Amino acid sequence: MFIVVISTFIIWVDEIVKLGQVRTSLSKSEKYAFENIKKYAKDRYMGCNKFTHNKILKSVPVYAGKYSFLTDIDLENLNTLCEKINAKVYILRYNGEHLISSDIVAYVSSSKPLSQESFNEVVKNFIFSQEKSYSGDSLFGLTILSEISAKAFFNNDPGTVIKVIDSLTGILDCLFETKSSQNVIYNNLYVKEIAIERFIKSSFEHIRSYGSSNILVVKRLQKSLMHIAKQLKNDDEKFVLEYSRNCFEQAILELTQNFEKNELEKFVKDLQYNSN
């Protein structure tokens, strides 16, 4: 049933892209984004081992090789191949990512040198396309909500933008609260968790870009980012706080009325005080 819902949504989004418009209700997009994030959060490593390093010694990189999107990875076939050739693959990229030719998609590590033929067989399991595929993109629902906010700005509708911020915040709450499965199906494959930076930017970049001159939007965005930061630790928390500070500084530059700038400064100080 879930696959049918996704397929229907993707067909609908393809129509949006062709028309260059976002013809949707916020509730429909919010529902899809929740389902998409929950699906990712429950299985962040797609049945693979957790990969936490940036580079594996004595490994061979797999490059994107062209300006393209990564649209799919055949994990089952890749794992079977790795078992056969006694290799492990450490996957760095995710479905839906846009890449340039020099981007490293994965590393292949083996106890003995791989033949060119075996390496080529590994590479075949990474599917690239000039067109973005949405079916495996865990960030797609967030991106659609963000695009709805951009459309609302052009329609001079800050109320909808604020609703989008609230929706995005709730969806990210779901991400942080959902425990991921530890079940490993593909023993020879390792996958990195999607960085918090990508979730934040996919959610809020349109709002930061178009909404920094609207005091109501800026205040709600600051409140959302402070809420998100309090749920994170270490580098993730630092990134969100830095992003929030950048949004604040941009707003101070773009707000035209001094009383609004003063209001925002006081609002942010109160937020910071109450969060300590």
C-alpha cells in the first residue's frame, strides 16, 4: 500500500515539475513527508552496516564519473557480488543526490587486489541518470514542503510559510525520536547516515532565502531552529546553532524597519535565555 501511495505521489510531483508549479495542499505534502521520513528513520542504513569513517585504507574509490543524479543502488546484487569476490563496499552517497564527475560515491575494499572486471561489476550497481528520481530520496518530502513555502512567498502569503515551518519542525521531531533498526541484511555493505546538515538545508533554505525580510517568518524560523538544536548534540547541535545565527544575521540586514530589528534581537535573546 505504501509503495502505491509513493508511486501516486511521484506521478503527481512529475506533473508539478513539468508545469513549474506546486499545485497541492499543505496537508497532502505534509502527510507524504512524514511517511517518507519515518520510513528512513526506521532503517537509516537500508539494511547495511553503519559506516562512520570518511575513508577506508587500502580501498578503491567509485566516482560518479559524470554530472548526474544517483538514482538507485542495487544493494542485494551488490552484496551478493561482494560475497563472491570477498570485498566490502562503503557507500557515501544517497539516492537523489546530485553529483559531479569527481564526487566519490563509495569505496571498495578487498583483502586482495580486485581485477578491473570485478571492479566494473561493482560500479554497475550504482545507477546514475540526468533526471532526478524521487522514489528513493529520503529528503524529497522536505524539499516539496520547502518549495511550497517558496511559492507562498511569491503569493505574499507568510501565513502558509509559517505553517510550513511548523510542519517541517514536526517532521524533524519524528526523525529524532524514531529509533533505527539494527537489523543487518547486507553484511558486506556499509552506509553512512544522512547528515543533519542536509535535513536542515533541504527544509529551510528556501525560507531563509526568501523570508529574511518578514519579521513573522524570521521569528518562527528562529524558534524552530532553537527547538531542533536542543534535541541534538555535539557537531549536529553546533551546525544548527550556526545556521540559526546565519539566518538571524541575514534577517538583520534585510529587515527595513529598525523597530523590527530591535524586536528580533530581543526575541532571539529571550529564546537563548529560556533554552539555557
